[in-house]
Amino acid sequence: MAKKIKDPGIGLSSDKQAKRFINSNGSFNVKHINRRTSISRSYNYLINITWIQFFGWVLLGYVVINSFFASIYTVLGISAIAESTGNIFRDFLKAFFFSAQTVTTVGYGAMAPKGVVFGMISSFEALIGLLSFSFITGLLYGRFSKPKSSIRFSDVMILKKHKGIDSIMFRLMSSSTNVMIKPKIEVTLSLSQKSKDKGYVNNFFSLKLERNEITYLPTTWTVVHPITESSPLAEFDRKELPKLHGEILILVTYYDESFAQEVHQVHSYVLKNLKVDETFIKAFHYDDHGYTILDHDKLGETQVSESGK
């Protein structure tokens, strides 16, 4: 008889239309509304977005700041910086280039502010430039120094016979060459089921694994949950499992030698995507010189198992 566990932090209330708790990228599937913004949240956002998005925001901010000050210089009179061309667009470009030299504190010397007003504006812009680039430098350091897990999970989860017992399996590997020491895994099953008041409630169960810890992870690790009598899935027929409103919640923890600290990664699978009577294709082999060749593209590849034929 499977024993329920306490809510791991997801919440007991559920709904017939409730989606998965954890997205495939490891983020929680929660939409925030009426959330107050702050600089700390902006910092956290800029730390976690992709590099393309990050440099996109940097470029946008650079263009906006220079365009803003270029507009001021143009309106007040470009002649206080350089000789006017008589064309507003060309004068704006001159002001933009002067602004770019000021905000970066490059100052080529070809253009210089004349008068107290332009001197004050350009000095204020230089201060903004120093603060902005200091902030960007801090973001770059934060992005490089923040520990990031390099665990990669198979796209699918399978159900097949293993040692004569129906078992649920998924596979994971390291997407980098970092040495992972003592990786361990914790797997929780969440089942959304009808309650007595005809509503829906989440029930949580800890899934017992064949192995929940290994010493190293140089190639792949196939995580196995045998559906024995003590499993919460034992009461269901194997054909019923993909029809359940359930989700497998996964937490992997390991010590990363590169960051010299413990790293965590969250992932999940939904039971409706369970592949029955399929098996994972071997993802590594040995070459003629005896080296282990690990094919990252084969992590989630499957084929029909012998028992499923």
C-alpha cells in the first residue's frame, strides 16, 4: 500500500484543467499577476535570460540613452558641439555620435561641448555612462559566476518490463564535461484526483527508485522506478497510466567541481506522455582506440522493446 507524503510545496488544490507544475526547462508553471516590480527583480531577470536577450537589452539601452541625449543636443543647438550641416537628420547623427563618445568616456576630441549648459548635460551623461557600464559589468560577472546545472533529461519517459517488473524509466546525462560528484535524485509523484466534494485535489507520493544516488555521471544514468506492490501506481493497469492526471516531479542534486559547490536542477514528466513498451537506445559506444564515445543526440531516442513486440 502506497503511503502519501506531505505537500512538497506545490499545493493540494487542483483542477480538471490544471496544467503541469514544472515546465520542461525546469521553471515552475506559475503566472504572476499584480506583482510589484523592483530593481532586484530586474537584476534577477537579466541574470537568467539568454545571452542573445541580454545583449539585445544592452544594445537597446545603449541606443535609447544616446538617442535621448542626442535629441537634447539637437534641440538646444548642434552648433554648441559641432558645425551644423543644416539637415536635422545629419545634425542628429552628429549629436548621437557625440553622445556615444560621452557616455563611453572615449572623447575623441573632434567634438566638444561649448558653454555651461552643454557642459553640465554632457557631464551628467558621462556619469550615467559610468553607472550603466558598472551595472553591466556586474551583470556579466553574475552571469558567469552563477552556478548553472548542466543536467540534461531525456525528452520522454518510458514504461517497460525491467527484471520482470513493469518499471517507469527516464534518462539523464551531463551536457558538459564538468565532473559531477555524488549526483542524487529525488522523485515525487503528483496525482490530481477527484475528492469527496467532487472537486480535485493533489495527492503526493515518494517514488522508490532502483538507485537514487551514484558516484559519478560520465555518460548516462537511467533512473528506474519498479512498480511493485508498494508503488502508488500498482493499483492501476499499465494501459491506464498514460490516462492519469499525474506528473513526475524530479529534483537532482550534485557537487559541481567547476563551481566548487552543490548545484540543483528541477524537471518533470507528465504521465500522459508516457511511452509504453519502448526502450532507450544506447547513447555511448567504444571506438577502435578504446575511447568512450557519448552521443548527446541519442539521449531521448527509443525503440520498441522486445517485450512490446
